[in-house]
Amino acid sequence: MDKFYTTTAIDYVNGAPHIGHAYEKILTDVIYRHFSQRTDNAYMLTGTDEHGIKIQKTSAEIGISPKEFCDMNAQKFIDAWKLLDINYSQFIRTTDEQHTKAVQKIFKKLLEKGDIYKNSYTGLYCSGCEAFLSEKDLDEDGCCPNHKKKPEVVSEENYFFKLTKYKDKIIKHIKENPDFIVPSFRANEVLNQLENIEDISVSRAKTNVNWGIDVLDDESQVIYVWIDALSNYITALGYDTENPSEKFKKYWPADVQVIGKDILKFHSIYWLALLMALDLPLPKHILAHGWITIDETKMSKSLGNAVSPKSVMESFNMTEPDAFRYYMATSAPCGKDGNYSDDDFKEKVNAHLANSMGNLLNRTLSMLVKYFDGEIKAEFIKENELFDKAKRTIEEVKHHFDYYEVAEAAQKIVELVDILNKYVTDNAPWTLAKEEKMTECGQVLYTVLECMCIVVSLIYPYCPTIAKNMAKQLKYDINTKLDNIKLSNIKEGKLISKEEIFPVFLRLDSELATNKK
Ligand code: MSP
């Protein structure tokens, strides 16, 4: 693998980030970090989508300029991702000058090519979707099914993009590449939507919407959000219709573009058509994740039940985001909906991260100190059949990530940890020590510690801080690439002293965790 490029959807800045937005960024970050363990050239893009009628209206309501409003809210997303240790390579804002200019050129190129034309139009506009809807898209009450609001009737002169020109090519691409849409069960949905597509409006009259990117040479129109927003994936890399940058040539096409299932249509139809019109290669995969509910209820502004990642961290007095990252990343099988509940969160991370994984390392190291003063003796270092299981787990985890099955991959790590815990229980090193079978006792501890190095590497994308703290105690190089992992990390000699041992994750309800600020 010579490079890996992944992107998230860019979030609307009309509100603050909630854990649904966070889910997507965590999922993508875990994928990105995993592939960073397989290539030196991994790149992750995220950002904010800042134009459109909603921003224009909301900023006017509170009496500040749209740009000031965007600056204020974009910062909330940047802060939230910092809190969650999202290690993106680049954060793009659609108000960035480089993006704005590149979008204008893209529009111009398509206009010159004849793929964009002007037409007068009367349509049903949903400001929630920032899109025109057809009658067929509406529910039985005539409302947008996503926003439960009746769309406005809008009559305007607009520019249109010839989506229909690319219909057959898109259908062919989706049929010939069954793994293009992940999970593949969503492909049929898209193929059905393709049956009814029409050319799409790609600009708005400034008399109705003025917070957008100006169409070059036409002062009456601004570019409508989806052309603007979708282009971010290439403009961020420095795509320019005349002179694409080296970075663009290096990373495009994207390996996987992560988005929510609600915007799959835009990414598997509009986005493909746009790329085809620009004669650019298509992304290799679109991963459409499911929705996160709160206590099994849809999160929404109107219900007032949106939970911010910050409030979860604060209510559990967490100083590191690892537990929340782990919980979110494993909350649903690939593409399915997941749920957040405080009780389930606490129970799951206490069981997996504290009781199983953290405790295993802690008690193994403590025994090494108690019985051997923290020293690995030459006679402890011995092959064990568990090494094969550990090596197999690396391959299984890689295999799941090849299909972007992030939760399924974590399950393999949990299984390995469970096997190691069982091995300790079955072999009872404390009994071996009592019986003065010191070599056997040392061999059991060594086997576990060696396999724990693999656990460290595999858990790192989900829980980077915990993994680093485990690696520190094991004297293991966390930057080891997955393909270079050898089961010879634990060397003869002193590994650790009593003072160097510390718990890597405290149970969320433990007294220590609660007192820690
Ligand atoms: N701005 C557009 C995306 C443009 S991408 C070129 C948008 N923004 S959004 O803020 O509404 O949503 C951003 C991402 O968050 C989307 O992928 C969306 O699916 C995801 N989520 C928003 N709420 C969500 C949940 N409750 N659960 C999981 N993800 C959800 O759409």
C-alpha cells in the first residue's frame, strides 16, 4: 500500500457538534490511524460546510455577519475534534479562499464544457437538506422525510448540471464495482434513486440566497451548496482545473470517503457525476455509516436531546477521550445504526478497557515485579502457540479494516484479550510461584506480555492514549508498522520496576476516576 486518503463529510456549522458528528469523525480517525500503521502516506481530511440559506438566516437572526457566525461555530468543531484526539491531516472550511477560487474554476470549466446550463425553474426546496426535492422524495404529508418540514416552492432562474448525461455511466460503475458502496446492501437503494434522476440546480439567485460562492462573470447567482461542498475533497488537496498540485496527484482518488447514510445519494450520484464531468478518477469506496441515536431516540435540535462529546467527557470526569472513542467506534456493525446510553457506555468500557485489557497488563506486570523484580530471564523466552493466535489476529483485524468493518475488527482484539485472560487463569502463575515452578511462571508472564504488544498496536487506532501508556510499560515501540510486528519485543533483562507500573484505564465509576479532574 503506497498511500491512503480518507475523508469525512464536512459538517454544517449552523449548530454545535453532537455525538452523531463525533461518531463519523471517530470512525474515520480510527480507519486513518489503522492505515497509518500500514503506510507512511496516509492522509485524513475533515472540515466544515459553511455556505447556504440556513447560515444566512441564523446569522441574521442573531445579528452578526455570516462569516463571523461561521468562524464562531467552526471553532466549536475544531475544539471538539481536539478533545476527541481526532488526528486529521487537514481541516478545510468552505469559506477558505483556496477552496472558493477552485470551486469557481470548477463551475466555469463545467459551464464551458456544456455540462452546466441556465434555465428557469420552479421547484420544492428543503432548506434542511439545502436541496431541491421532487414530489417522489416527499412523505405522505408532503414533507421532507428527513426534516419533517414542507419544502418551499421556489421559482428562480438557476444554473443546472447535466446529471442525466452521466446516469448510465454511474449505474455501470456501481454495478461493476459491487464493493464501491460500503456496505454493499445500500447499492440497490442508490440504483433505485438513479432511475428517477433529473438534472440538478447548482446555483441560487442572489435575491434569495446570497451567502455562497459567486458564479464568475454572473453577479446574479451564487453556487449552490452541494457543488461547493462536494468539491472540498479535491480542493483541499490543491486541485485546480488548470494546474493540479503534487499533493492532489499523490492522494487522489480517495481510498474511502466516510459519510452518513442520509447523504449517500449526494456522494454516490452527484459526486460521481461531477468527477466524471471533470475527467477525474472516482473514489475507491464510499462508506455510508448508520445513525447514532440517544437512548434509542433520534437526536435533533427540535427535540433538544443532542448530546455533545464534551458533555459526555465531563459527566464522567474523563481526561482522555479513549473510552468514548472506543465506545463510539464499536457502537454498530459496519453501516448499521448505533445507540449511545450512559449506562451502556460505562458498562462496556469498564468491562473491555478496565477489567479485561487494562487489568490484564497491570496484574501481569505486577507479578513480574513481585516474583522476578521486573526481570525477564532468558529461560522465560519461549515460543507459545498463543503467538500464532496473536499473529492471526493481526491478519483478521487487517482484513476487517480492508472492508472498513471497524467494530468487527475491535471484536477480534477483544477475543484475543479474552483468550489471554483465560490463559492466565488456566495457568495460574501465582500457583506456579507458590509451587516454586519459577521458570514456568516466568514463561506464562512472558507469553502474555509478548502478546500484549500486539494488543497495543491493534488497539492504538481506537484508544491512542491507553495504547501509548501500555507501550510505555512494555517498552514497546508503538510506531511499529503492522507488517513489521515480530513476536520478539520483550527482551531478556529488567523490563519494569514497581514505580513504573500504573493502571492504563480507570473504571469510570472508580473513586480514583471520579476524583481525577
Ligand atoms: N454539510 C453536509 C455534508 C456535506 S459533505 C460534502 C451535511 N452536514 S451535517 O452536519 O448535516 O452532517 C454531517 C455528517 O454527520 C453527515 O455525514 C451526517 O450523516 C452525519 N450525522 C449527523 N447526525 C448524525 C447522527 N445522529 N448519527 C450519525 N451521523 C450523523 O450533511
